[in-house]
Amino acid sequence: MFKRFRDRRVSPEIRMQNRETFLETKDFIYPVFLLEGKEREEAIPSMPGVSRRSLDRLLKYLEWPVKLGLRSILVFAIPDHKGVEQAYRSDGLMQRSLPDIKSHFPQLEVITDVCICSFTENGQCHMGDNDQTIEILAKIALSYLQSGADIVAPSDMMDGRVWAIHRLLTHSGIKQPQIISYAAKYASSFYGPFRDAADCAPKTGDRKSYQMDPANSNEAMEEIQADLEEGATSIIIKPALSYLDIIFRASKRFDCPIIAYSVSGEYAALRYLVDQGMASSDIIEETLLSTKRAGANRIITYFTPLILEKKNGNQLV
Ligand code: PBG
């Protein structure tokens, strides 16, 4: 006598009954790149299908995924002119745009990425000194929330930035501040295409003195623990595919929501396989399923509109 597993796989309906993991519309967070000005739309060559847009174009573009059920966006602001003060000015690009985004899409959760790498001349996520940088990051986070963001997501990997942000927000009267920290962010080569999009490639050197060593797993648990103690409400692990073990381990250990960021290089690689006809577009769903199966509650991915389309019964890619 032997066990018959194939009974579970005889038809799509039976397979669905035996499924353990599901991708749901609410799981997806869509990263978008915001430019200054009007009527601007710039394709990102390293990320086919992804563009950077001025606010007017972005609002128009988002109508489609919102109609498909999009619940959440992650906004990156890319200023025309460098200068860290641009990031926290009350009339900065992000600050000016948030009220319009919120009034156009009142139901949409708006998460703002908090980092200075698109604002510094050298493309680094710090200003030399860790402790000086975290005070600036706190000012940026406060001004984004005061301009209408629902959530701030610090992505810089400075020590103590969640602590500094949480302290300033609570002192400024922000009730129950929502901070999603990029707690375990690895120094990864998968960020290459993003750096074209956000105009933030380091002019010299790399980010290895602050982003995590890909060889480390225990340290990720320490980073997450520290961010939760400092006041983070959820955490991000990034990239996703090469770090499924970290997602799995964190999901077993921490009760907070765990978000995986399927980053630009993952998007570009999968997109290439599909566009070249080397893989079926099912590869997108497969990798996102693996991310959820590992333990992620939500996923940040550039494939969000395509996945939502598929869930709405249309052809994917
Ligand atoms: C910058 C930032 C990066 C990403 C998100 N925020 C790039 C980096 O650290 O170099 C990467 C996102 C992606 O690759 O999709 N702080």
C-alpha cells in the first residue's frame, strides 16, 4: 500500500481545494516613483513596464490598479535638484503631492519611503555621521506624516533611526505613529535597476558599511528585534527571493506583520525571462507564492498591477 498524492492534483478545482497558500489582493503593495513637474512620464530602461511620473500622470495611471483593488502604495520621491533639505521642506516634492494623492484615492494606504539617497549628491543614505543622519530622517518622517502620509518606511539602515523617528513623532503629537521599518535590508546587487529609477546610485563606494551582509541570518533577527523595540509597527525584509530563509525565520519568531520586498532586480530578471519567451508568466505567481509560503504577510512588488489584473480574470503580461 502506498499513499496517493495525485488524487489531490486531478483538476484545477481539486488542486484549489488542497492549496495551502493564497495570493490575495490585499497582500500587495505597489512601489511608485514620483517626479517633479507636469506631464512627465519616463520609462526606466532597466525595468520594462515601470515608469517614473509627475503627480498628474501618476494619479491618472493609478486609477487602473486602484480599480482592480489596489490597497497600498509605497511612494519614492525623486527631486530634480539634490540637497537633503529638499526631503523635509514643507513644500518639498513629496509634501506637495501627498494631499492630492490622498484626496484622489481616500481609501488607498500611502506609505512613504524615508531615505536621503535620492537627495544626497553622493547617492549615499547618510550624511557621514549616523547620529546626525537619524535626526534628519526623523524630520523627514514627521513632515511626510504631517503632509498626509499614512505610514513612514525608513529604508536607510542607520542605527537608531526608528528610535529617533518614533521619539520625534510622539513628541510632535502624532498619535500611534505607523512605522514600517526596513529592518533586515541586505547589501544586495538586486537593487541595481532601482538605482536608475530613483537616481540614487552611490557615486563612489557601496552601501556595505550600513546594509546587511548577505551571509548573516542571526544578525537579521537582532536587527528586527531592535526595530520593534524602538517602535516599528511592521518590518520589511529585502530582497525577497534570496532571503526566504530570513522571512521564514522572522515569521516564526516575531508576531508583527512581515513584509517582503521583491526588489527591482528580481522584477527585471523575471521580466526578462518572460519577455524573452524563456519562461511562462506563471513564474511571477510562483515566486510571489514562495514568498508568502515562507511567511510574508504582504509583498511589495512592481508586478502588483499585473497580479491584480490576473486576479480580475484578465491575461497576465
Ligand atoms: C534606498 C532604497 C533602495 C531600495 C529601496 N530604497 C536602494 C538601495 O538601498 O540601494 C531598493 C528597492 C529596489 O531595488 O526595488 N534607500
